[in-house]
Amino acid sequence: KAGVTQTPRYLIKTRGQQVTLSCSPISGHRSVSWYQQTPGQGLQFLFEYFSETQRNKGNFPGRFSGRQFSNSRSEMNVSTLELGDSALYLCASSVRGDTGELFFGEGSRLTVL
Amino acid sequence: AQKVTQAQTEISVVEKEDVTLDCVYETRDTTYYLFWYKQPPSGELVFLIRRNSFDEQNEISGRYSWNFQKSTSSFNFTITASQVVDSAVYFCALSSNSGYALNFGKGTSLLVTP
């Protein structure tokens, strides 16, 4: 059974640019959530989607957005990148999203210069 | 507001030693869930255990055991006879009744040396 796939794995952007990260959940999983991991703030919840609907959103500025497609694949977008957006962005999937047993991908490491 | 505190930033042990990772949580919810995740160097978090607030039974899974005590708001994780492969960062996490979002602690980096 294929795991959660995140692309790209690594990327470098400059301040002011925007970035789109992609996540393919495990087959049959309809919930996808995103987390940002930084050395200073640790793991922070960004948002969660289920059947194309955002059910929960963390405390991040509007520059961070996401969406989920009908096949459960998800994307997140960060516009007007700042240096502080440099982080590992982790995607997780689960069947319904309400049990906390999440299956994580290996993440997309974003560096903003 | 929910909060998870993992006071131990780094722990280093020699193989075969037992090690306990501490987790203290704060929440006003009566129904909540506690978790432990392991993050190896590859980056992905691996689910280890989930406990709901009404189930204070301790759990053992092989060399892993968990001690949940509501009276002290703690959910500690013990690895018995540690092995080099246990080296990773371990995260304790908490979620409310909805379970849609996890609040993670800052993690404890465990290094097991031969």
C-alpha cells in the first residue's frame, strides 16, 4: 500500500515568490491535513480537509491556503514568501480525520532566501 | 487553550538502557485524545499510540509502554531495553474531541548509542 506522497521534496524560493506543495494521500483516505515544522515553533497545524471541505484551520496568516480535490489529493499554497516560511511542510492523511491516527509523508522542505 | 510540554529536549542513553520520555498536557476539554509519534531522520512522523481521556489503562506494546495519569496530566512513554533503531525525535500530541488538529509538544530527541 503506497504511503503519503509529497512533492516536491525540496525547493528553494526567494522572498516574495509563491509556492505550491502537493500531497497525495493513501488510497481510501479522505482526510488530509498539513503541518509546518520549524526548529523554533515545532510542529504547527495549518489546516485539514475532508471531502474537499476545510474543516479546521490553524493560526496562520491568509498567505497560507490550501485545497483538496475530488480524488482527495491536496495542495497548499504560500504566497508572498517570507524568510520565516522556511520549514518542513508535512502532509498527513487518514480515513476520516477524527481519530488522530495520521499517516505522514516525508515532507516538503522549503527554503526561502 | 491546549498545550503539550515535553521538558526533555534531548536524551542520550546507551543501548539496553530503559528510558522514559515525559509528556505533560493542559486542556479544558473533558474529552480529548493523547498521542505519541516518532520522527526518524527521514522526516515522516510515525504513529505509535492513541489514548482517549476516559481510558487511563496503561498500555504495553513490545518494548514500548505508556503511562497515562489524568491526576497529573501526564502521558509518559517508556522504552525498555533501548536499541539504536529507537534513535529519533518523539512527539507527544493532544487533540480535542473533534480530533481534526493535533497540538504537538516540542519533541524529545532520543539518541541511543551502542
